Amino acid sequence: GGIVDPPMPGGVYQVEEVLIEYLKMCKPWEHASNLGGLMANAIAGPRNIPAFIADSVATDELDDIARITGLPELPKYSLAHTLNIKSVVRKAAKELGGDWRKLRFIVAHLGGGFSICAHKDGRMVDLNNANENGPFSPERAGTVPSGDLVRLCYSGKYNIKELRRKLTGESGFVGYLGTNDMRDVKERIKKGDEKAALVYRAMALQVAKEIASYSATLEGKVDAIILTGGVVYDEDFAATVTERVQWIAPVLMYPGENEMKSLAENALRVLKGEEKAASYADVVKNYKKREVV
């Protein structure tokens, strides 16, 4: 993967000079996934074999209407667990006997951060930003009251780095309960910890509400809801969410994530000629044309 600006649609990309240059820029921010393409190139280059990246976390396939936030200076931008989302979409489509490019899914990737998206005809057309909004997660704050957040910014208690860390790594379960481990939370609930039980139920409710909101994006035409990610190993949590959303569409569950396998499957499709690797140079060129318009 990798985070680059301009962002790229999903798919497999050949690691080429232009992509390498943009990965090194670390714009709009630094992210560990930017090393993936650089490492692949370092391994493949001396051996004269192709290198690929696939389904970047900054994959951008949003419909224009989904970018509007109400504050023109702050449009929504795409940040999601794309690799696993695309992988389970293909798996679900196969299970349903359909073409993943022609089906409509709501996918909830539930890990340390939560990515929930409307996946329509092969594209993630609407989603929450996994770092900034949507449900709170074991570590992240999700959507919070904007006015109170502004006041917190100017309270003098935090600098920008500290507040970012608080919002993306010290909130959610960590903020309320001091742990990001679902097993610890479940153990506390078993022992009668009412606060842990309340926060646990609240997180499930917020996930269900986010899923339901994307049924509106898809006009109520949803082939399946997919729950995936490490949190889905918690059968009680998955069942609680399912009870609240199963009226929308059947719920499929794929606990965990297998990113290495997903990367290999993406590369294999290209090597077998089932899919053509895209060029990031074309993305840059077309993005510039769009800006001129």
C-alpha cells in the first residue's frame, strides 16, 4: 500500500519510478505502509522481477457527494483498511455466486481502528475516515463533538502531537477503560464491571449505526453486510452488531485479516493475466487534468 498524494483508486500498481518518488515524499503524512513499495522494489530490482503494491490505505474511490462535510475547508478524504475490505468483498461475492464488481456491500473492518464503507459495483463510494470519524474503536475516538474538541485544542493541556496521539491511540476503550484488548474488557464484564459493559455496548451500537447509515448511500439495495477484522473474533460483539443490522441485509462474517495472503492474491491475479497492473504515473497525470477542469 502506501499513502500518496494524489491518491489512487484501488487495485494493483506496478512499482515504478514515479510511484517510488511519491512514496518517499510521505505526503500528506508519514505512514509505515509507504515502506512497502520501497521494500518490494529493493527486493525485486536486483532480480529483475516485477514488484507491486495493492489496495493502499489511501485508496480513493469516493463519490463526489460523499466528500462534502458541511465545512468547505475540511472535505472528507479516504483512509481505510482497503486491502482487507477488498479481499473480503471478493470472498463474499464468490460465496454469493456473483461478480464483486456488480454487487453492493456494506463492509465493517473492525480492528484497532474501524473502517466502515459502502462498496458499490467494485468501488468504495462512501466511508468513514478510520482515523478521524465514525464509531469509536478500541484505540480511536471516532466522531466527537466538534465544539468541545476546539475548546480542548485551546485548553493548553495538549500540543498538536499529543492531541493527535490521544485521538488516534489513547481514546475509545483505552480512554475509558485503560486497555485496547477486547479480552480484558470481556473479563471485566464477566466480573460485573458495569462501566466496561456500558462502553462495550456503546461501541457495538455506534458500529451498527454507522453500518445502517451506509444503507442510505446504497438506497437500501444491499446484497450483504460484511463484518471482518480482529474484533469480529469476539462472537458476542459480532452478534450484538448483527442483531441491530440484520434487517438491512444478510450478515457475513470473516474474522481477522490476512494481509500477506491478500497481497499475494493481488499479485497472482496480475501474473496470471486476470488483471492488469495500473500505473501511478497515469493517476498523477489524470489528477492534474481534473484539477485544471
